[in-house]
Amino acid sequence: MKNSIGREIPENILGYREVHKYSSPFDKKPLGRRASPPLKQVKPDDSKLLSNIEEAIKKVGLKDGMTISFHHHFRSGDYILNMVIDTIGRMGIKNITIAPSSLSNIHEPLIKHIENGVITGIHTSGVRGELANEISKGLMEKPIVIRSHGGRARAIEAGEIKIDVAFLGVPSCDEYGNAKGKGQKSMCGSLGYAIVDAKYADAVVAITDDLVPYPNIPASIDQTSVDYVVEVDCLGDSNRIASGATRFTKNPKELLIAEYASRVIINSQYFKNGFSFQTGSGGSSLAVTRFLKKEMNLRNYRARFALGGITKPMVEMYEEGLIENLIDVQSFDLVAAESISKNSNHYEIDASQYANPHNRGCFANQLDVVVLSALEIDKDFNVNVITGSDGMIRGASGGHSDTAASAKLSIIVAPLVRGRIPTVVDRVNTVITPGETIDVLVTDRGIAVNPRRKDILESIKDKGLPIVSIETLKESAEKIVGKPKSIEYEDRTVAVVEYRDGSIEDVIKQIK
Amino acid sequence: MKIVKTGMAGTMESSDINITIEKNQESGIKIYLTSSVEKQFGDQIRKVILETLEQMKVNDVVVRAVDRGALDCTIRARVQSAAMRGAMSENQIDWGLF
């Protein structure tokens, strides 16, 4: 059974709920009411402070078969997830489903917990490193479920992911559970992904390495949603939580792509005083802001807001008065993490506010322009950011499909080839973002406009930009690198790719 | 072209290929390839190495190739250099071969 983007979707998927095929970006309508956590009572003399994680696991009554969640604001510096799972494994609890907002290289130790039956299900935005390789090779019996950031928030609010216990690492916290993204030992800025878990989980354990006096306010996660507080020595490796500052690229290819992309934006109908934008953290994507800045200064334009993963270049533009508001679900570097507690119009939002398609309107809906990257893009403009050209899982869905569907102008920036790997291909290995939500592809060898967007083509043609068809780009890539052999897969599904609305866009098969 | 000693060319940088050519005690050309793009381009890389050696009339060698996503033109150039070094003829290049 094929969905509307030509992807073969199995009728039934082991361990997955009823299959809904993807049909178009806003086709699937929400039904029912939001999920909600149980009512609780904490009396005036009760203490929430526990001595260690094991005690917290006992207190919340974690049992075989339950679902637990984590956030990925500590990225590849995160110690919490491994710490909690190691403890659960030692305690003999099995058959746990984990629902972290994402996974990174540091979570490789999960492999042994999967082999031992401690973990049997994974919901995540992405997976990397050896864990991703093993999952691609069929490590797990049940396929993992890949969701976008907005899609995860939606699934939690809809009760499709029911979190029994959320274990949330927080850089500072008081004994009553008021938590912030900045502490003495570690700092991650926005706690946007964790806030959703805190609101909807049946039980919430805040884990901190900086226990501060009550009240630790204003708090990102507040006392009314936290059951227990645990102090540990160290939440993570702060060098890997947020790198010092995102640096501008010097790579001439990336700069060329960024310059083209900025000229697409500047010539579009969306570039005006008070516009809004989001850029990813990739080299070209970040450099776009530099070119935009120049033109904004020239025309005396200010952006009303910048959304997303906030980075140093955006903070600089804010401080120079070029951006009025920073709307931050995740702070990408230390500069952004500092800024959120220092700059008055730098706001923390949660993942539902950011990009959930089934609430009463997310911030992404108000976006004019988004600049995104891609591992692969095909002739229908479908984008893959999850599997490598070898078919192995190696990336994350992130906010890619959310912002592409929501923004008025969505631009993909990517080199035509990476080494011997073509970026523009006949058919992407896995679809994360449907082509009908992508407007323009900018490469170092030319710019292709989605034929659906004749208006954009009209506004950027005759401006000295190298506009070509996406087929032409695909052929030039092939001329340079040759024709790659198709990847061979087994029949078994190792991952289900959910679109942000909960329909299935694609599945990832076990690698041969 | 007769290989008299081990010839090497290329680096381990990305987009390059490192080629080592040495005499094969048995007859024929044996290729040991490791590549970051084995699944997509492994066969193509072997084909280019073999064709380049045949063109240079190099026989009875063992080729060890460590590829980091080199393009065909790079692979050809590295194989040619390695073969000429192995034949100790890198200063007397027979351009007619190419």
C-alpha cells in the first residue's frame, strides 16, 4: 500500500498502533481531547528531595512495560539517560520503552540494554553513531518510531506517547522542583522539549547537579509538575552540551550557497520590514544570516522574530537591534544559552508552542522564511535528513518537516555533492519532509524552484541567479560522481517515520 | 609495465583514495578495497582500478585501496602514480599510455 508520496507502507507494523498513511500536509484532523496527568497531592510537610536515582525509580513505581522519557538539551554531553537506564537495568526492570526527544552518539551503551531486554521500544527524533548502525542492522524486534519535534509534542498531547515517568536533567533546581536551564555546573538555555514532558508525564523526576535555595524562579519547569528531585554529581559534559559559539563557515562552497540563498530571500515577496525567519545550525544555513544582515542594514529592516534553535549569529542580530524577539525551543550554543537569561525579549517556548500542528496555532505557523539543510533531496523535492546514502540511520528529523510545512518560504541549502555522495537524487532513501512543503533548493551548482511555486520563480528570475530545473541538478551530480548502486534492504521494518500529524510518511528497512 | 617494488600514492583524506601496489606471487590482479562508499560505489571503484591497470599493461599485482569517496578521475590518477612508482618509472613517464 503506497502513500501519496509513493512510499510503500506496510498494512500492519509489529508493535505499532493502527497505520494511517500520509496523504498531504494538513489532511489529518485531530480528534478527541488532550491527554492529562493524574491529580496528585503534596502536603505542606512532604519532601520531594530523594537521595539517588534508584530511590526515585522505586518511589514513582516504575515497572516492566512502562514508558519513560528524557530530553536532549544536553545533546552529546548528556549523562542522564545512560545513568537512569543503567540503574533500571541493575534493578532488574525489563521491557521499557524510552521516548527521549532525541538520541546522540553518547547513548551507545543503550545497545547492551536492548540486547538484555531492558529496553524494547524507542520513540525519538533521531539516532546517531553505533546505536543507529545496530538499529539499522535489526537490533530491535519492534521498529523505532521517528517523529519531528512538533510531531512528538503532538503525540504526547494526543496520548499516543503516554509517558509514565519523565526523568528530566535540569541545570538548576530547588528542592521543590522549580527548574531552570542555567546552573553553576552546567547550562543548556531553553528547556523547550522537557517542558512538554513535565506537563504530561504521570510522574516527573527532576535531576540536577545544582540544588539551589527555594524558590528558583522564574522556572522553566515549575514545582506543580515535579514529583521528586534528585541531586547528582554531574549532569553531563558541559563542553559537549553547548559548544562555545557557533562559528561562521569559511568554506567557499558553503558561502556561495549561503549567498545564493540570501538572494532568493531578499528577492522574494517575504523580505520586508518585520519579517520572521529560522535557520538551521549547518554551515551554509548559518551563513545566510550574515548576508541577510547586510541587506537588512541597508534597507533599515528589522525582523519581528527569529525562531527555533537559537544561535550566536541570531543573538548578535538581536543585540544590534535587527531582530526584535528571539523565540527559543533549543539554544544551540553557549552564547544563545546565556542570552536567554540575560536578554528580555529572548523567550523560551516549549516544543508544542514551537511546532505542534494540533494545538491552537504554533509559532512555526507565523514563520515567513526557513532555511534548512538536507542529506538528500529528490526530483519531487522530498528531503531525507535521517538515513545516509548507505541506507543507515544517522540523523534526526528535528523541526525539519514542521517548519517546512509551516513557513511561507522554505529553502533547502545543500552542496550538490559531498565527496562522492550526490545530494540531488532520483529518489531519496527516506522521506522526512514531503516535497510539496519545500519551495526552493539552493546548491553550489544552481537553484531549483519547486514547480508548485511559480510565484517565487517569478520574483527571483532575471536577478542574475543560476536557476535551473531540479532534473538538471540531478544530472550534473550524476555526471560528477557516477550513478550510485541502489541500497539493498531486508523485508523487516526497523523504523517508522511519522509525519508531524501522526500519519506514516515512510518506513526504514533493515540493511542487508 | 613491470612492478618491481611497492608503489604507493594518495592519502587518507576525504575525497581521496590511497593506493598501494605490490607484486603478486601468483598471476593476476588482486584488489583489496575498503571504502566509505562501498555499498554505493564499490563495484565502480574496482572497475576503475582494474581498467587503469589494464591500460598501463600492469599484470600480476596486489592492490590495496583505502577509499574515502574519491571520484573516478582521482582513482585513475592515484593508480597511475602508484603503478609508476612501483615500476620505478615515475621520472620517465610514457605519456602514450594515457
